[in-house]
Amino acid sequence: MNPALLKDSSKKSKAISLFSATALGIGGMMGAGLFSLLGTASAHAGSHIPLAFLLGAVAASFSVYSYAKLGATFPSSGGAATFTVMSFGPGVISGGLNIFQYIAYLIAAALYAAGFSEYANTLFGGNLSPLEVKIVGAGIVILCAGINLLGTDIVGKAEMLAIGFVTLALLLFSVEGIHVANVETFHFSSWSLNGIAIATGILYINYQGFGVVTNSSNAMHEPQKELPLAMFSALILVTIAYVLVSTAAILLLSPAQMSLYSGHVLAEAAQIVAGKTGFVVIGASALLACAAALNATIFAASNIAADMTRKSSVSKALSESVLKTQLRALTISALLVIALVLAFPLDVVGKMASLAFLLVYAAITYGHIRVRKQTGAKLWPLWTAIIINLSLFTTLLLNVIESAPGSAIALGCALIGSFALEATSRKFLRRKLEPH
């Protein structure tokens, strides 16, 4: 174990409350996935989207258990990046995994930025050109990076305000939507096990935000108690919201209509419920939710980068040249997210983000098994998490290879490149240190 990676209790840092940590988790989860991926998921699950959300929550709960145990045992602002070093030791495996994990957070942030710009365009009556939509996406990335410079406490407070408004708007929409809908004429569409599994995989990105809570564990008074509570509270509250919202959506719109309004399903459903007012309120909620998720994800990505490089436990290639300070880590992270926003459409980046996190969670949970005696975790939930994550990954990967092979290749290159960069940089560093 390397104690230098963990929380330093001698330094006085501003504590994050349980409420703020939970809000950070909800902010990380309740983003573009809910507002922007319903149409993509309904193409596979039809009107069974609430079931796909429930299955996604059950799948995520095992990973949440693993992360909560790891975070409580190894509190650090590096979060999951610290877990890999604790599990696999400071070498090529942990370094490569951390670079890939960093890329996964950037892809997720790009999804949220793309979701934000999609809804901004909808609110402007769909009059923005494709280039203008991309510029809006880049602009929100820059704004969120600026908020992150203000520190953990400000990030937590910003999340609470945004998520409070979004949660209230979604609950009102759900209750009113279910009330307004003609339940008697509703019929479930046909379904297949494979279709629901693909939809679960697509919607899994909605739950990846639980990981960002671990990045605030070193700012908690009692991480052993507060971290699991914050993570499971966020997961349960978000799941209730997802099931209610998706139920209202399938009662108001047919799967064909959902496909038609793909990137902005909820705004169209809200228009049926409350006319133009509903459309604007849900549109504004989508903007806030995407911004909050983007904010929380950039917070996690830059923390992983800055914390791990500061403690020399991730690639020297990254730490010595690119990610030396929090400001530089944040700037580089923001620029890479903007590049991803410009390069990929929303539905493709959504699937890429889910694939990346399914792989990361499986790898980190496998590493957890190696340090299980220290964390006190039970073995069966860890193996269950690994099997579920890899099964969903395989199902979704086969779909992506079929529908968007370019993004599957890009993700494969990112994975291989992460380990290649780590191995090369270590080899180069060894050669540099050897006496001539």
C-alpha cells in the first residue's frame, strides 16, 4: 500500500457535506443520458425503457458496492484512479487503466456537452446550424471548466442548485404526464431479450456518475460512513426519477415518435402535458442537468489527472508534460472534451461512453478482489458486478460494431493506446534514469 495516495488528515481542507456529496452523485448521473438517449434506447427496447432503467440500476448497484468499499478504505481526490494503484500496484496495468479511465470521463463529458447543445438548439426552434450546435457544446465545456476552478465546495453548491430545479421539474412532469396520458389505450410494444439488453447497455451511462462521488472522499469528515451513504442515496433517488420519467414518456409518445424526436424526447413529451410552458421548463431542465453532469464529470476527470500525477502514480508521459497542475489538468481536459464534441454525434458518443465505463468498472472491481481483505467486501457482489458489466459490454459492443464501426475502432484504439503510452513512457523514463 502507498499511503501517500490517500487522504492527508494533517492538511486542513474544506469539508464536503453528505448532502453536497449526494448532490454531486445525482449531478453526475442525471444528465444527458436521461434527456438525450431515450430515443436511441427506445429503438431497441420499444416501450420497455423503464425496465431497461431498472435493470441498469440493479447492474450499477454491484459496482456502487465495490466503489463505496474501496472509497471508504482508500479516501483520495483521485477516486477510482487511486483504487487501481492500490489494487494492481504502481505499474503499467494501473497506469494504462487510469489513462483509459481518464479518456472514459472525457467521452462522458462530451456526451453531456452534446446533449446540452442539442436541447439548446431545440429551445431555439431548431434553427441553429450544425456548426453552431457544436460551438454551443464547446462553450458550455469552457464555462464548466471555469466553475471547477473555484473548488470542491463551489462545485457541490452549484450541483445542489441545478439538481434541485431539475428534480422538481422532472417529478412534476412525471406526475402530470402519467395523469394526462390515456392509460387505457396504451399497449406495450413487442420486445426481445437482446433489445432490452442493448437498451440497458446504452442507458448504463446514466449511472456512471456514482464514481464522481469517490473523488470527494478525501474532503469528507467520515468517508467510511458518508461515502457509501452518499453513493447509494444518489443511485436510489436517480433510479426512482428515471423510472417515473420514462414511464410518463412511453405513455405520452409511441416508440416511433421517440425515434423521430430522438435527441429531445422529453421536451416533446412535456409539450403534450403543458404546451409551450412544459416544453420550455423541461428544455431548461435538460440544459441544467447536462451542465451539472458535465460539471461533475470534468471535476472527476481533472481530479484523477491532477491527483495521480502529483503523486507520481500514473504515466510520467502525462504528468511531466501535460497535467502538472490542477489548472493545466483542467485546461487539457476541457480541450480534449471539445475535440470529442466536434468529432462525434450525440448517439455515438453516448454508446462509446457506456462501453468505456462498463470496461473500467469491470477492471476496477477485478482489482478490488485483490485487496478485498483490506476493504472487507464480500466476494459474490464483486464477481456479480464483473459478470454483469462484461455481459452488457459485449452486447453493446456487438451493436456498435454493426451500427457505428468507426466509434468501436476509436474506442479500441483509445484502450490499446492507453497501455501503449504507459508502457512506452515507463521504458523511456527508465532509459533516462540509467547512468550512461
